[in-house]
Amino acid sequence: MTRENDRTEDVVARVLARAAAALQTEDTDEAEATGDTLEQAERSALRRVAGLSTELDDVTEVEYRQLRLERVVLVGIFDGSAADAEVSLQELAALAETAGSTVLDGLLQRRANPDPATFLGSGKAKELARLVADLGADTVIVDTELAPSQRRGLEDVVGVKVVDRTALILDIFAQHAKSKEGKAQVELAQLEYLLPRLRGWGESMSRQAGGRAASGEGIGSRGPGETKIELDRRRIRTRMAKLRRDIANMAPARETKRASRRRGHVPSVAIAGYTNAGKSALLNRLTGAGVLVQNQLFATLDPTVRRAETPDGRTYTIADTVGFVRNLPHQLVEAFRSTLEEVGQADLIVHVFDAAHPDPLAQVAAVNDVLHDIEGARDLPTIIVGNKSDLIDETTKLTLRSTFPGIVLTSARTGAGIDELIARIAEALPYPDVDVDVTIPYTRGDLVSHMHAEGDIDSLEHTEAGTHIVGRAHPELASELAAADQS
């Protein structure tokens, strides 16, 4: 044990030496500069978060899960509300579960700023190393995005793999992407994350290849060439450029589908919202779409578009889109921009959040932050929907109604509030705005059908001359109706 402690001390000393300058500025000057009044005991304490362990009681199943799942410990720091920090760590536990991990424990430390070398600081990093060894964990997941040096520093101390929140979310996306475009978008985001985090191992940092040796041809290399890490970076950039071209080449097919809907003047609705808020379940309730519904974060990555009807018979499309999460990696927002166009080009947004979540305001704020970055989405009419209302009491419902005026409380599981939501969607969709009073010959039944699907009919009467319709239509359909009336 003494030898192990000496080894740990040596590793810590090496990590601290690497960041000595940064540590001096952070640890000696920060408290005076910022007026930090946190008590020393509270600053240095690691706080265990209860209820995060997902190990099973049945020994045989635990042994089976240990064979196939990573065993992880979660770590976070906070400088504000401890309750908010615990909610964030609970969400991180759900993300880890979705990625296929067994959560063993979760720790929080009150700290004004992350340590620039090890994120937690040398003492707490050693405590974490002992906990990881005691629990038999093989991965530590940190509830923020780590700088490359922080990840390396913490990994050196704890002796197991360290993953940050961004890498975890990227891993989940990689597991769930099904379409060709979705897979390309995820790979692009992963490469953008990886590029600044490459590091060489052993002698590979200084190994050079020039001429044909760079492509494995051996004799014929001349000149200094590239180091291994430079070669890796160049290959990654080349792959990223190809992925961007591929994604751009997929855009015409998607735009063709949208154009056909626009030509038919079919209004469109986009369901956007927090991940695991029940968006896919709502889509199934509204349309009978039968799309995948799982109690899992990021179960939906590829947008699903289905046709629906208002109570008065007007047709519209409704799209289920990828869910958002707090601190969504910017690489994903950029990579999935083409998918998120479905939101920006809709006529109406149905913004869904989990009404039973401990912090629904944070969910709504996180989604709004992403929507504001999507071209065209900021100014669209929006219906706020609090789903899973069957899991909350009347007091919480009153609070949500006062916080979000006009909110619709629904339960995709029980069907509560669905009729109200359908009525609100019908009310918010754009109406045809050209008045028509025409008699359509019986030979042009197609126009009558279009009027039923796309127009707004006040009265319809079958006469000797044809079908007499009074109502409203969009300009193109109104012109066709007028031409048929004159014939």
C-alpha cells in the first residue's frame, strides 16, 4: 500500500508540475480577486449524491452486467445551488445508463472554478482515485466538458479512463443514429470533438514519415515528413471535409420532399423539446405513427414526418425531431443543423418538456437556447406543452400554468390533454386567405378534393351545374377554382 501511495504521490506531483503556473494564479489570487467567501470545509468537501447507483441486487444478473457494461463513477463541481447540481448529476446518470453503463456512485464538490490541472484539485483527485479503486470502477464521467489537459491530468491520478459529458452524449448519438445522414452527422461531430484532443503515445509523437513512407510504401521517403500526430490530424480533416460534402449532397432529397409539401400548401408542425420529454409518444397519439418510443435519452435522432388532420378536416404534417439537453455540445448543434432545418421551416413549433421533471424551467431554457440558433425558428408561433402531467399534483399544475401562460398539459400515456392540443394546433395553423365563391363542374372532382384537404369550406352544395363552394383557399388553388368556374 505504501508503494501504491508513493506512486500516486509521484503522479500527482508530475501533473501539478505540468500546470504549476496556472495553479498559482487560480489558488493564490482567485479568492482575493473574486471576494470568495466559501468556507474552507465546504470548498474542500466531496459530496456524495444518493440514489445514483444502478447496480442490481440479483447477483447473477449483476455478474452478467459487469461482463458487458462499463462501471462508472460520476463527478461534478458546483458553485451555486446544491439541488441544481444534484439534478444535473441525476441527468448525467441517465445519460450514462442510456450509453450502456452501470453507475456505481456520484460525487459533487463545491468549488468556485475547476482546477486547471486535474479539474478537482490534487487532494480530491486522490480521494476519487481511492473511491474508484474501492468500487472497482473502470470509468469516471465528469459533468462538464474537460480541457484536454484536465482530462489527461485527472486520468493520470485516478488510473482509469476519464470521459466528459460531451464525449458521453456523442457516444449515445453514435449508438442511436440509424439513417445514412444521421450516421454521417454523428461521425462529423465526433471528429470535430476529437481533433483538438489528439495526443501521441510513447514514441509515436516523434515518429516521422515522408514521401511514400507516409502511405506505408517504405523506401522512397525523403525530407522531414510528418509526425504521427500531424498525419492523424490531416486524415481527420480530410474525412471531415468528405462528411460535410456527403451531408450537403443529401440536402436536395430532403428539400424535394419539403418542396412537394409546400406545393400542396400543406402546413407543417415540428415537435421540439427536451430529450425524453415524450415527443415521440405525443406524435403517436396525434397521428398513430407507431414510431419508436423508449424511456431513454436521445431515442430519436432521425426526424420522422407524419400526416395528420385537424378536427375540421384540414391536412398538415407533423415532424418528430431530435431532443435537446442542457449544455448540448456545439459540435452536435452544427452537425445536426440540416436535421434541425425541419424545425426552422415549420409553420408551428410544439415545444414539449417533462412536466414531472424536478427543474422544468431549465429544460425549457435549454431548448430555447438551441431554437434561437436555428435560422427561422426564433419568430415562429409556439405552443408550450407540459407532457407527463399524470405524474404531477394539482399544485404543480397551477404553478406551471402561471409560469407558462397558454400551456397545454398532456399525458401521452393516458391521453389526457391530447384533444386540447389538437384543437390548439388547428387554431394556430395558417388559414387559407383568399375568399372563393365558385361552382365546380362535376368533371373536376379533383379540385373539390383539394379544397377539402387544403382549403377552408364554409358551405358546399351540389347543384345542376356542379359543386357550389363558398370558403377560402390559398392563392394557387383559388386561381384553379376560378378558372374551372369560368369554364
